[in-house]
Amino acid sequence: MSRVRPDQVRQITSLGGGPIGAGWAAHFLAQGYDVTSYLHDPSEEQAFHNVVDTAWVSLEALGLAQGASRERLTITNDLEEAVSEAQFVQESAPENLPLKQSLYKQLGDLVPEDVVISSSTSGLTMTDIQKHCSTPERTVVGHPFNPPYLLPLVEIVGGEKSSPDAVKWACDFYQAASKAPLVLNKEVPGFIATRLQEALWREALHMVANGEATPQQIDTALIHGPAPRMALMGQCLAFHVACGEGGMATNLDQFGPTLKLPWTRLKAPEPTKKLRDRMVNGCNEMAAGRHFKDLAAERDRGIVAVLNAINASQKRSG
Amino acid sequence: MSRVRPDQVRQITSLGGGPIGAGWAAHFLAQGYDVTSYLHDPSEEQAFHNVVDTAWVSLEALGLAQGASRERLTITNDLEEAVSEAQFVQESAPENLPLKQSLYKQLGDLVPEDVVISSSTSGLTMTDIQKHCSTPERTVVGHPFNPPYLLPLVEIVGGEKSSPDAVKWACDFYQAASKAPLVLNKEVPGFIATRLQEALWREALHMVANGEATPQQIDTALIHGPAPRMALMGQCLAFHVACGEGGMATNLDQFGPTLKLPWTRLKAPEPTKKLRDRMVNGCNEMAAGRHFKDLAAERDRGIVAVLNAINASQKRSG
């Protein structure tokens, strides 16, 4: 196999001139890679540079990698030239299945054998995208969260014809590129993060539609309520910690009946023993033997840091 | 009316020795108030002090108000004595309707006339709680988010017999006490923040039940995906800003069809013109004439501050 080691990639190709493609290019440049960006049309170039300009302010504030430079960006409108030297390809073309299928048909032949091609798609599956690709085994989804130059999450999942090797390689590569890779067990519409956000979003739309809340109230509730905690500790571990000694088992056993309450329009799943075991075991693995008081203290230190950072940032802005 | 001005309250009574009651006591002490805590049973005192000890570490890191001191805490097991001098009462008794109804029957006679009594209830309505209270007009819900000594949100709503004056007074008081008050239009089960969180939580449980995600994957997706952004900018304004010039109107018109996609098990509401207008107007009011690029830049500065704060906090912990 000619695939370069994930931590030895130097040359990346980013396909797409929109906010996602440009955001990826900025992130990879900030990490010290050589980046070639393919723009379908020369007219996209100004908007592309605007995104990179905006992103660069934040990337500098987060800290550039040694040797990182915007000088290491090359822009081209020639697809073959764009990918000929690539050691990794991040594809952020428009969300249109026939368009992506046709693109992957080309890429399958143009991109050097074994080089992983990763799609930023948020709504399509790789099984569908890779349908007409001659070398589908090295194609995967690598879905970022907006803005891609700031939020670390990348959800990774292969299609039916993707090889497990390519998925593993993509995970290791994103890790080396300072992202937070999350490999999914299977192709699920919306992956994981978007599904969670979408459930919240649809409940919000219902509340606005029914006069139960305004958009301003929705946003105030999130910013000052669950979000600062969730930035530090996910909802599963947060409930585990909040229930003290009993942890997630107490949450499900004692507060299980609240899952029947009309606290959202989404009905909860049946509280089976299998679900309970999965939740309890998962939380125990995350806790990794740490006492709930230590986890709570760590959570609190993090929330304090986040609240102080937000206050300081808003004072500077104000 | 003998009610003290919201910004001149000095003496607060916190009812309840559990984590919420103790958390409130810690918060009010840190804000420089004199606090009397009523514990139903003397045996609760050790656990109560443990919560205050834990909270105090964070409250010091956030910054104590001038004159704030744990010396200004009085503990009593005598309800009449606890409330006789109160200028505000925060009630955090167990979530049990008959128990709360009986408590409010007593409080209605014991608490000095016109002093606002605010309930931390997360699942009951004030209409039910105040049923047997002789002075219900000054009773409201003031629902904190856990941990109450850290997260700023307090959701405020009256019951059928609550006076609008009491609701307004409570809002002004919480603002003066450095909380982020959110007055609801009407009594809704789960208020606003819990409904949004609960939709997300039930989708997470479905995903775990169906083998689509583990608890670890759920938490990773939240921490590195939507949460750091949501701590700065709520979901409504975030979508508005992400859609550039077109804002929320573009979000609903262009991406409206995605509301039909199976990206969560919760069905979206019908995309009526009324809903569209409410969403668009609400976002425009929040934007208050600021250009989307300025809002995006402010969002990015905030996310950078949050990510840097989390990294620094975890380095200190590790």
C-alpha cells in the first residue's frame, strides 16, 4: 500500500470554494500543511479569500502550528492538477447527489491510488456518493461542524464499499491534524451531532410556532442554561455526575418516569434493560473509576473558565 | 405595598438542604446577601455544607461580591424563624406536589406579606403548587439550571393566581443578584431550557437503544461540535448568521426541506408563514441591525476564548 502515514501527510487538497471548503483550507494551512484548493469557478476566489481572512484571525488566536503560512496555499481551477500531488483530499462540493456521484467518478481515476478522499457531506451517505467511483474503497465521509476552522468535531463513516483501513486512516489523520475525530458505527442520516442538534431545533420551532417561546427566549435559555455545561461535559456524563453515587443507573431508575412527561414533543424510547445497561456501562467507562465528586469539581472548574472567558470576550467586544 | 425594591434586598431565605437549595444559598452568599437556610432535618447539615464547600471554590474563581462571606449564613430547622425576616424566599423542597402544596399553605401565612416566594421546581406548575396558599399572588416559579451556583439561567413564570407585579419583581431581583432571568409567556411543562435539552436527550437515548451511537460518542459529538458555539450564540441566531445576507429567511426557505429529512425522530412543525415571520423577526431583533459578518466575527472571538479556556483548564486538571 502506497498510502502515506497519517502523521506524515504534508500536501492536502481541499475541493470547494464555499464556506466549508474555504474553512477547511484555512484550518489545514494553520496546521502547517501545504494546501491546494480547487475552485470550480474563478469567480469564487474573492469569497474564498474572505472566508480565509476571517478564519485566520481566529486561527492565529488559537495558535498556529510551526511553519504555518497562508503562503503555502495554491488555488487552481483544474481538477486534475489539484489532486495530482495530494496525500489527502477533503471534498466540500455542493450537497447534490448526482453532482457528487459524478465528481467521485472523476476523482476515482484522478486521485493517486490509495489516497483517502473524505467528503464534508452533512446529508448524503458515502454508499450513495461512491456508487460510480472506480476506487471506492478509499472514500469516506469526514463531516465537520460549522465553522470548520473552529469546531474540532469531524464525524467519520465509510460507505458499503469503503475499506475499514481507510476509515481508520482518516481517523488517525484528523487526530494528527488537531481535529476531534468521531468514527460512527454505521451510516445514520444526520450522523450523531446533527441529529442531537436537530431534535433541539425542531422542539424550538414547535415552541415558537405554538407561542410558547420566542427565538430570543430560545437563545437566552441555551446560552445561560445547558450550553456552557455541555461545552465541557456531554449530556450523558453530566446526568451521571449529577446523580451522585448512583450515577446513570439512578438517573434512569429514579427519573425514568420523567421520560413519560410532556417535556418535549419527542417520545422517549422504551426503558429496556438493554438500553439501561448500555447507558450505565458507557458512563462508567467515561468516568473511568473517578469519583463523582472529582468529576463534578472538574466540570465546575471548566464552567468557571468558560464563563470567565465569555465575559472577558464580550467586554473586549463591547 | 411593603415589598422592598429588588436591588435593595439584603436578607434571603433559602428553603431546602438538597443540592439545589444549598447551591442557591452558596450563590446568594457569594453575591453578598445575608442568607438563612431552612433544613427540614438537622441530619441534612453535613451534606448541605459539602455542597457549599464545593460551590465556594467556583464562586471565588468567578469573583465574590464586596462583603460576601460564608459567615453571613444562618441555618435553622424552624420554618417560622427561617422566614420571619425574609425579603425574598427561594424554595427548593423535594419535587412532590402534595408536599409543596402543604408547604405553600404554611408559607402563605408565615412569610411577611408581599415578600415574593419563588420555587425552584423543574416539573410542577405554580398554578398547582399555590392551590392551597392563602396569599398566592406573590408566589412564582424561579427555576435554576444545575448547578445553580454556576449556570446563570433562571426561568420565571407565575401561576393562575400570581400577580404580574410579583413576576416582574422576581425578574428584577434575579437580575440584581447576577442571574440571567428569563420570563416565560405561559406555563409550559419543562419550561424552555429543559424542553430543548430533553429533546436532545431523548434522541440520544433512541440512538443508544438502536446501536447508532454509544454514550461516549454522544458526549464527544456535543463537546466538540455544537456546544462550544451554543455557549456563545443560541441556535436561532447561529443559523441566522450562518446563512449570510439572507439570514433566517434563507435558512427556512432554502433548507426548509431538510426539516422533512429523518435527521431526528422528532417531526418538525408545519412551515407556516406565521412561524417563518416569528423566526425571521425574532432573529432580526437579536441582530439589531448588526451585519452578519460582525456577528460571525464576534461569535468566532467567543468560540476561540471558550476553546482556549477549556484547554487551559484541562491542562491544569491533567
